Amino acid sequence: MSVSTAALDPSVCAPLPVLGQDVTVPLVTGGEVTYAALDYAASAPALQRVWDDVAAYAPYYGSVHRGAGYLSQLSTDLFENSRRTVAEFLGCRPEDQVVFTRSTTDSLNLLAAAIPANCQVFVYETEHHASLLPWRDAQVTYLNAPRTPGQAVETLERALADREPYGPALVCVTGASNVTGELWPVRELAAAAHAHGARIVLDAAQLAPHHPVDIAELDVDWVAFSGHKLYAPFGSGVLAGRADWLQAAEPYLAGGGASRKVARRADGGVDVDWHTTAARHEAGSPNVIGVYSIASACKALTEAGFDSLVAREQELVSRVREGLAEVPEVQVLSLFGDDAPRVGVISFVVRGWNSSHFAAALSAEYGIGVRDGLFCAHPLVRTLLGSDPQDPGECGAPEAEPGERSLNAIRVSFGAGTPDEHIDRFLRAVTELVREGAQWKYRTEDGRCVPDRGEAPQV
């Protein structure tokens, strides 16, 4: 998988309309400014199209699979049609199942509960916690952070070749890093896994909003992603892929919807006939609005054209990286190097600045929302920073003096709804903060850096 980083014409695709694009926020220095949401990697804003579709359906909301009335039947059709839409969006094979969950984390925990006994799991230490941590009941091999895509494949091949005993195995890998934005060699990793008798699940939480994901083309066994990162923040996620392990496993949650028939036994116990379809792992009343919102987002991105969306995003990625490169104090974090293809997720540190302080100043003085910290990928960020922080340091105190290592990082992330002005303001703010310093004093409150409202501006 690769994305061209050549010069691209941003006019091929205007930003997609999203909620919140006209929201204004107060500045600590006075006045208000339109909020620049540059934290898409955490949660992307809802597409206007998604909001409109949900609002149009809301008066017709009814129970799914549980009623004879018109609204219940309509809601059931909407729910199952959404399943088909998601399957098309992901390029699912005819025998694949699409299971609706709450999030990527929920999807991977579901799969972790469904893997066969004695299954060996192989996961890179560079994974987000959603794909790093669910495998507690399995025999897990944590693979060291690779420094090239080729090294990632070689590391996996060696680990799989050396595994004993030879039995069921699963590889879990991200499609795009939530820290560096770098694309991983998914197709090559899938080929390596299958060559050694293993299966592979793709964490597409950061990939699906930015780049086409095709299960059949990539030849992965499962894909997991979250609605709230795909411009559909209504509490749903997806696990899509092979049905056999899911059908053989006990239901992820026991309850109504997962069962076809329940009968009382003479000895006082209960016999249950569980579904073998996706419903087996969808107990309880389904989140039809969340599911419909994901389907709406899938349609919106497909109709906008991923080629155009990718082209514009790559132009923004180039502008951000070029702008940050002009500030010597800024170090951009990377596993695979400057030339690695990536999505709109970039993490960096600023020499002489506490990352929480820098992020707080971006928000309070420029109306820009980014994220600071370890991004729920602690081993990866610590590897990239060469540090093992015990505490984040006091706000306002330099986190890393010249020659020292930073404890945390700052992440800027963007996507299909990001206007050019937000990128321009961000780069201007970084330059001004580094050259001129913050205009306000800040203090630590509940572990976070916040403006000290009792202090006057420094200028």
C-alpha cells in the first residue's frame, strides 16, 4: 500500500462540510476565533451529511429485530441495509460477516474472546492500546518496533517461523499509526502471515477515514474500525471478516438478540440455541443510529471520491511537514523516515517546551485543538522519544532542555473536513510560540496545563 507524496492540486476536492466548522471559542488574550479542530485522530467531527441523514431518520426510530410495527420494520431494514453498505465499503468477501460493536477497542476485544484455544497472537509493540492489550488470555508475542516496512515483514516472518507448537495464530497490526500517521505494509504482512499458517486482523481506526480499505485486496482476515474516527461519532464500531472463529465462539455478550431459542430444562437449567450470524455477537438492542451514521459516512466518503480526498490530504500533510521543518526547535517523530507514506497524523516535540504547555497555548491563545501526551500508544511514543517518563513535569517548566529527551509529544491530525485556514493558523502559531513565547502564564491543574486566569498577559 502506498500513497503518492508528489505535489498535488488541492482544488480537486474541497473540504467536506462537517459540524462545528463555524463554532467560535474565546481566547485568553481577548476576543474569539473560529475553532480549529486538529485532533481528528482522537475523534473526527461529524460530517454534515451524516448529521442530516441521522436527523431525517430520527422521527422514525424504532426497535430493531423486535417489533411488528412499521417503525420497527423500517429500523430493522435500515440496520441491515447499513450492514450491506459497510460490507461494500470494506470490499468484503461473500462469506464475510460484518459485526457492529461500540468501537475499535470493542471490536478487537470481541475477536480476542473468539480466538481458538491455544492461539498464539503476534502484535508489534508499536500498536495503539486498543490492539496491544486485548489479548490477555492468549499466548502473546510482542514484536520489537521496526524501523522500515521491510523490517516489519522480516520480523514477523521470523517470529512466525520460530513459533512452537505449530497451531492457530493471529497477527494484529495497524494500517496507519495513530502517532506518526505512517502507513504499514499491510498486504505484505498479510502474505507473510498466511504463508506461515496464521491469520491477520487489521486495526483500521486511523486508516479507514483517510484511505480506501479493501479486505479482499489486502487479503486480511478481519478489519476493525470506529465510527467516531470515520466522521460518525454516534457510538458504534465494526468488526468485519471471516465468520468461522466468530461462529464457533461463545457470544461476546449473552442476551436477547444473540439467541434464537431459549428453553427451560427439567433440571431447572436453560438450553440456548445461539445465532450463527453476526447477531451472535450483537446482544441487546442495537445502536441503529450509530450503525446508520457509519453507513452514511461510508457513502459520503465513497461519493466524494477517495482519490480526491487522499490527494487533498497529502497536500496538507506536505504543507504541515514543510512548515514544521522551517522551525529548527521542532522534531517530527517517525518510525520509517521522512519519505514514508502517511495519513494526516503528525506528532512532534518542541525543544525547550513542555508538550502540555505548548498544546495549552495553542488552544488558549490561537483557538487550535491538538492533543499532547502518549496517545494511548505508550510503548511506541517512548520508543520514538527514547524516554520512559515517570511524571509529565510541571506546566511551564521546560520538558526538554537542549540535548535532553522529551517526556511527551504533541499531535496534530486532520482530514476530509479540515479547511486550509486551520493549517495556516497552526503553522503560524507554532512559529510564533517558538520565537516569541506564550503570551499568558500557565499552571498545572489536575495534571493538565491550563491558563492561569489570575495572571495578566506577559505582553
